[in-house]
Amino acid sequence: NAHRSYGMSPKKEHEVSRMSGYIDQLLCPGSTDTLNHVVDVGSGQGYLSRALQNLGFHVLALDSNEIQTSGAERWKAKEAARRQKQFKRGNDAQSLPDSQHHCNDPLFQSHVATSVPSASIASKNIIHSRTGSLTHQTICINPRTLESSIHDWLLSGEDNQIAGCTNMIGDLLVDRTERRTPEDKPVPVMMVALHACGSLTPDVLRVFLSNYRRPSAPGIRIWTAQALVVVGCCYNLMASEDFPLSRSLRERVPVATLPLSSRHLAAQIPSQWLRNETSARETSLAIRKVVFRALLQPVLQKIGALEASANHTATSSSYDVEELRGVGQTPENMRLGKLPDAAYKDWETFLDRATSKIGVRLDQIATQLPVYIHDKRRRMQLESALSVLHLLRCIMGPLIESLILLDRHEWIREELSRSSETQESSPMDVELVNLFDQATGSGRNVAIVIKPCEWPNMI
């Protein structure tokens, strides 16, 4: 398909199509007259950003990785070139908004209008069209920089140049509107994120709630948080303060906590392990990797202790072992690092590859090795037991993810309720929406949605 040639895998195509379609349908009749601005946090290669721009939104796409932003700029330029080529062929009229033409490409739907690339403005490349705009920025994303980036974007007038222009001559805009000032009426903004990694999801939620609590009078804030659709991922990268968030869990005795090993499990999707032969093979290999590396731990620890003694340095006992245990992040495991899949063909191959990589000869520490290292019968018993243990732990994965999501849902509900009691704010709903089909490979498929109560429910 044409859109896949523009960088999207079938999985990404599914996610972008579902999420942009959901956002398009979420807006209640008449809301598009006021909500024209979207901030895509952690935008990556810009697939969702371009889809939303083509739906008529002015989009600010933020990412912390300049390589990702540069990639998004390249895809954007290719898209613009393709459209220009279509225009020259006389096919561009089919994609004008008034034709109501629906094509299969999620990036080129009924609201797509002709667009051409413009000159760079303050090192930010923008695509101009009759119905939307796209601005890319690379920043270190945290609540402070996210808030200020949105503020500066709206004050710069980069989006308003397009919205207010009445004519274009080449890349030059004619009859631009004036830039906004802090005294203007606050601009409604929707915040979105497709697989916001680690603490990025809680940070986006913090910015939304902070803005929502602020008075909306002109001169106090230039933008107002009107809606949010965020799908998180990589729970193992969350900061410790990101769970629990809700008073319901923080006030429990003892306080609910999730060690790093538990947060790793939240990524598991047991229901999809056997969906086809490929998934079954990948699952079998993944389990074998965990079991083999677990069997190797006594060897790694012994090597670490011997080397530390020889060098008079601290061993892994000086680390927070409880946090590092079971997640492959002890100093010894970091030294071993990642091995190719072929190294896990069988135990003998794995043992040879692992010891070769760390530069150790087992015959030098033979008397200190566990019996199972060279006793096949004993090792097979341990392999079986460890496989069952790992499977039982993985089955808990969806429960752990549900706990994280429900904690965030309850926290948002508490904050929204507290804000509505102290000021005149539009009442908001918060929902958890099953947005993607996990069978496509989209493991993290639940979106946190915040919207005005009068907007339709899309669950």
C-alpha cells in the first residue's frame, strides 16, 4: 500500500489509523469550530502528527530525540513532494475537502488539502495547508518545558499564520493575521501521545491537570487544556514517584508499591503468545532466554565477587539488589549485555558464548560452580521449574498494567473533582479506552481519555 512506503509498518498503520480516527470521531458537533490545536508529545517519526494535520488540526509535534525529529521532517518532505506530483498529474482535486473523498490511507483522508513546503521559521519546518499545519520541535520533555513549548508555539503565531492567511504566492504567505498576545482569549488545545514512554505519560497528565486548574481568564493563560488522548508504554522506565499517584493507593497501609521487576512484567501479553506459529516460536525463545540467564546468575555473581576481591572494589551487594534482581541490571548482567538469538540455541551454545563474551574460563573456577552447570539431568529439572515460575509471573503482567492504569484513572478523577470544587471549570470525564487490537502487535492498547462531559462517549 502507498502509505506503507512512507515508513509505517502494519502495526504502526493500525495504531495511527485507529487513534486519528478515534480523535476525529471524539469531537462533538461544533467543537471543531473552537478546537483546532493539538500537541503530539513524543511524536517520533511524526506519523500521528501528519494524520492529525491532515484532519485539519494545527499540530505541534514534540520529541526529545533530534534523530526522530529529522526523520519526521524527511517523511513530511516526501509527503509534500508526492502531493505536488499528484497535483501536476491533475489528481489533486480528488483529495480536496469538499469532495468528501475517503481513501484507505489514514494519512490522506477526507479533510486532506493541497499543501506545499514552506521556508523554515526559527529552525522549525512547517507544512502549510488550507486546513492544518505541522510544527516540529526537539526539546527535553518535562512538565516545565512542555508547558512553555505550547505557550511559545501559540504566541509565535506559526499556527495562526496558516489559519489566517487568505492567499499564498509560492512559499510566501499573504494577508497574515497578527500574532496572539497573552490578553487574547485562551486557545483550546488537545494533548495526545501515542506510546508515551515511561514517565512521559504521567508528565503529560500533570501538565494537563495543572493547566485545567488555572483560571481561564485572558492574561492568565494563553491556552486551555480541553481534551487528552494518551497511550502509555515502557512501565519499567517510570520514575518511582509515578506509582502510586492516587490518594486511594497512597493512603493504604502498607502503601502499594511496584518494584522494577514487577514493572517489567507489565509489558507481558500472555493472551497473544500462541496466536500463530511465529508468536509461539518467539515466546519459546523469550522464555529460554530468561531461564538460561537465570541459570547463569551464580556464575556471574561468583566472577563478580572474585574480580571485586582482586581489585578491592565494591561488589553488587552495595547496590539496591531488590530493585535490580530479576531484571538483568546487576553489574554482572550489564557486563554480559545482549546476546544474539542464535546464542540461545541450547545450553552448551549459550554457556560458551556467554563466557567467551565476558572473558572467563570456567575451568579456572570449576570447583566453585553449581552442580547443574555440567549435570544435564539436574539442569533440565531446574530449567523446567524456572520456566513454570516465569510463566506464572508473566500471567500477572496484565494485572500489573491494569493496576497502573486504574491508579492513573483514579488520580485524574480525584484531581478533576478537586478542581471543579474550587473554580468554575467545564466538567470533564476521564475514561480508559481499549483503542488497539493486541493481535496486531500493539501490546499497549489502552488510552487514557479526558474530555468535556458534553462530548460523546466513544467506548
